[in-house]
Amino acid sequence: MISIKELEMKKIKDLEAQYPFIISFFENNKLNVEGFKDSTLIEYLNHFTEEEIEEWAIDIPKIKSDLETYVNQMLQFLGLEKDIVDSITILAGKDKYGNKENFEELTIKKGEIVSIVGPTGSGKSRLLADIEWAANRDTPTGRAILINGEKPDYSIRFSTGNKLVAQLSQNMNFVMDLTVKEFLELHARSRMVEKEEEVISKIIDAANQLAGEKFNPDTPVTGLSGGQSRALMIADTAILSTSPIVLIDEIENAGIDRKRALNLLVNEEKIVLMATHDPSLALMADKRIIIKNGGIHKIIETGPKEKEVLKELERIDKIIGTLRARLRSGDAIDTDTAEIMLS
């Protein structure tokens, strides 16, 4: 919720830039703000004389109250209202055989990474759907989802612009005839972000840190490779999306720097849920959920010994990455080189 106190302290020009729809409020209430663009809202409202207030029947308290209501209603309607999500809690349901899941509740906090592991068809997608749908014992699993420890507002299920979960699927294919910059401009304007150019530049820079092959703002989105597309969408989701929870499906197949991708999302204070079959990614997570027979079978905290295993896996990944780069550049790999790298 945006309070009237916050609105009062902003300059008129900044209000119009941040909330373009506020111009209609001024016009409909016959508030002529021309000449006051560099004044704060409270300075503008206080400039009226007692004679003007009486002559034009200006009700300052009502204007303030109406403006606060109008701005918050518009933000909610446009899906731009930013409610802070510090945690989500999964309350146990049942597996596909009707057996109670092997836990009571699991709380995942902002900035945490949780991997979801299980065979194909085991129920990983159902868990993610329960979270996205804010389940309330009304899905096949019977699970319930709490936001910040409380039952969420039912309207969250039907919000078109303020999705609880941003899903990054395995296949990212663009069909629109836009450049990378034009695509990001559309998203930024739909979110009415401030400093649009700065945000777009930040997203492109972040994406190029993730992608193996860099691209520029004028690259058509249809010309991006699979890895570049995934890198762009991860950076866009981390920096521009209002969704507090991010699901990444099989990031190991994305052709991007996986560790940087996760760090980017965590640094932007997202809750990250990651379905994976990659042992390195599973151990990068703070904890992992094991899915079996459609239910949560086990929850494992990533301990110190597993972190030691992760270091070795990362060393091996680095070697594989170096070999991949050399092969792509046309180098021949002999036995001696491979042995030196592996030793």
C-alpha cells in the first residue's frame, strides 16, 4: 500500500512519471498543476488561499484520501502493487496414494534457494502448481500454502499482473519481431519503472554475464540462441519482475552460467525453487525437497560434507567448461592435456 504521506513528499513531476494515471486524477478533480511540477504534492495543496478554498469548494482532506485510494486501486488493477513476501510455508498434504506426506510444514525465506529433486512424473510440477495457485487444501495433494505465515488473500489466484510465481520453462522461444531493447522497453513500461534506460542496461549486462555468447540491445529476440534467451529471461525476471518466487526448470540444460544465474536471483531477494537433475545444482541449494509418488518424501538441509562434495563437483564443472570452450574454438585435446587438467 502506498500511503498519502509517501505521495505528499514527492514532486508533481515525479508522481506523473511514476504513476502516469495520476494525471487523470488531477484533471478530473480540476487541479491545475501546471507551474507546480517541481513542487511536492503537499506544497501544491498548501498553496491554495483561504479565499480559493472557499470559492472553489476545495476539500483538501478529501483530495488526499481520494488520491491515496485511487493510486492503490490503480496499482492493484494494473498488477503493480508490491506486497513484500518474506516467506512461503508449505503445509503437508498427501501423496497420490492418499498417504500423508513425510513432513509437517516447510518455510522457505526470501533469498533462499530450494532444489526439487525426483524422477520424471514424480510430482514436481504439482508442487510448483500448488505454490503458484496458493493452494488451500483444494488441490489433489490437499496441501496449503501460507504467505508470511498467513493464509493469502484469495484474489492472489486471479491477479493477471502480480503473479506469485514467475516460471522459466525449459524452452524459451520468442515469436515477436522486436529487438532485445524493444522487448525490455515494453516490459519496463508495463511496470512503469523509473529510470527505464538504466534498468534495461542493467538487465542486458546481467544477461551477458550469464550467456556464453554476448548479444547487444539491437539483436532481434528471434535471433537469440536458447542459452541467450534463457539468460535474458532470468535477468529480466530477477531485475524487473514483481514476482517474489521464481521457478527454474532444469537450468542445467540452459547453456548459461548456472551459479551466476542463481546468485543474481538471490541478490534480488527472490525465493528460488529449482527443479533439477544436476547434482551440482541440487547441492548449491540451501535445502532440497525429494518428491516421490506425488508427495514430499523428504527434506534435506545441505550440510558441510555435501558442500565439500560441491566444491569437487564445481572443480570438475570448470574443467568440462574449459574443455568445451577449447573444442568450440577448434583446439585439439590430447591425452596429456586432459590428464593435467584432471589432476
